[in-house]
Amino acid sequence: MKSLKRIGILTGGGDCPGLNAVIRSVAKPAMTYFGATVLGVEDGFEGLVEGRIRELTKRDVSGIVNLGGTILGTSNKGDPFHFPVETEKGIEVQDCSERAMQHFRDWNLDAMVAIGGDGTMHIVDKFTDLGFPFIGVPKTIDNDLSSTDVTFGYDSALSVATEAIDRLHTTASAHHRVMVIEVMGRYAGWIALGSGLAGGADVILIPEIPFHWEKVFEYVMERSSHGGRFSIVCVAEGAKPADGELVVQEKDSKRTDPIRLGGIGDLVSRKITEATGLETRVTVLGHLQRGGSPTPYDRILATKFGSMALQLASEGKFGHMVSLRGTEVVPVPVKQAILKLRTVPADSQLVLAARAVGTCFGD
Ligand code: F6P
């Protein structure tokens, strides 16, 4: 058993429901069973570089299992190895990892639990190589981390997106329209596929299956004359036509991932109207998918992840990420977890099941 007297926690990257449930399940047992001081780094790795930390009390971490967001704050612009610094010449990206490491030493931490997605796990890996005692906990609504069956946050996003599709169904049917809904997910189609399948979308467009415009047009035309006289098109923000490019909302070099996706829903809606004359409307679900309370599934998974993260820290198993395999939470080396993004296999059972019930993927 490793001595755990001072434990740090940080949440990095975009927030998602369940972060507070992890903080609670690391902090409560750490205080109760290890008598440890638990310190929360503010605003993710940005706070680590800038030296912003505060001690968490039992009261801070009580009553937060159902709370969305993160009590610590987060940022997707604070990669210590590529840190945006204001200089006379404007914003310059610099390696500020030494500043972060000095804070780590000054705070005398025995372990740091970093809760985050792909970007966070890459940073955890670099600090691990430099000898710092990090444990990773995988979160993201995108569900795109390999080495875990699922990330917490995904189920909550899925339930918001599914409810949105259910709501669009009634109005689509009443007006005989094509309703396009754009959901998040970055370069993975898990949210679009899961919510599209659960909500009975007629067309699902995901990054892993480049689509052909004509196939989509034909499908919604056919439905408008012979089918339900309306269509629901669920499009992932990272979906792209076989002959086209990703639709990018903005590029920001300060972000860990400089590309912010968005806009494909609008494009799909416009193209369908132009090609078919059908009336279309677009809904961009945006950050509604990340906000609000975690589902019971995410609260439970986050709690299991947090308590396992503390156990790994107590065993000195640093450089590991907790991960769900089947029903068990197990450790995997972070190095393994970051090898590739977990995208939807084009022949996955989910895709095949959707195809079997007549869903069009535009291919
Ligand atoms: O990674 C989570 C996520 O919500 C993605 O699905 C989305 O592309 C991105 O973050 C949005 O980032 P931001 O909150 O910076 O707009």
C-alpha cells in the first residue's frame, strides 16, 4: 500500500455529466479511510500550470452525485505542453510543463486523479513518462476512448439526444417535413448512432460511413411519397459526404483540439431542400447534450470509476486509466488507451441492427 496523504483531482477538457460523481467517489473514501487531504485543481490543466488549487472538504463533495458540470471547473485550452501564453506578439503556444511540475512538487502530492477524455489522457501519459503519479479516469459524451467499453457521460448525452428525436418525430409527422438533427461526438458517431437507433431516425449519418448525397435524397423522397410522409435525419457533427470535407465551425490554436466542428446539419438540411423541394428544418442540439444531471447509469459508472481510481492510487498503479470491461472496472495502461480513437466499426452490430430495421446510412 502506498501512503496517500495528499491527493489531487482535476477535470480536463469539455465537461460531461458524471464528473462530480467521480470527484465525490475519490474524495470521500480518501478522506474517510486514508485520512488524506484532497486538493482540487481549478479549471483542469490550466489550473495546474497557473498554480490554482484548493482543499476540498467533506461538505464540498457531499450531495453532488446528481450534479452536472464540475465543481472544480474545466478547460480545453490548458495543455501544459502546448500552453497558450499572452506575449507582446500576441498569443504564443509554449511548453509550460515545468511550471506545472513545479506546482505538483510544491503541493507535495502523492497522486493526481485526472478525469478527462482523449486530450487529457495524452497529457497524463506525458506526465507519467516524466515520473509523476497520475491515474486517468475516462469521461466524454463522445464515447471515443479505446480500452474502455464505455465512458461515463455518454449515456446522459444519449438520453438527451433520444428525447430530442422523440420530440421531433411528432412535429415532423404533423407537418410532413424532413427534420435534421445535428448531434455532437467529434470524430466518432456513437451519439448519432445510439440516439438515432433508439429514437428511430430514418437516416443516420456518421463519420465512419461517408455518405452520398443522392442516396439521402432518394431515401427521403421515397418516404415522402410512400412512407410516413416525413423523415428524421440524425447527423453527427463529424459526418461528411464521400466527396466532401468535414464542416468546421472554427479553428482555435489555444484548444487542445484546435478544430471545433459544427454546421453539417445546416448543410444537410439545405441540400435536401435544394435537391428534393421538401420542406426541412434543422435542430442543432449542441451543449444541451453535455448539460444537466447525469443519468443513473452514468452516476453508477462514475462512482465505480472514482473508487477504483483511488484503489489504483493506493496500490501505486500510476500511469493507468480505469476502464469498463463488461461489467467489471479494471486498470489499463494509459499508453494503451491512447493508441487510437474508438470509432464505430462500420460492421458493428449496432450498425447492422439499424440497417435491418431499414435505417439509411447514405452509403
Ligand atoms: O468532446 C466533447 C464535445 O462536446 C464534442 O462532442 C464537441 O465536438 C466538443 O466537445 C465541443 O467543444 P466546445 O464545448 O468547446 O464547444
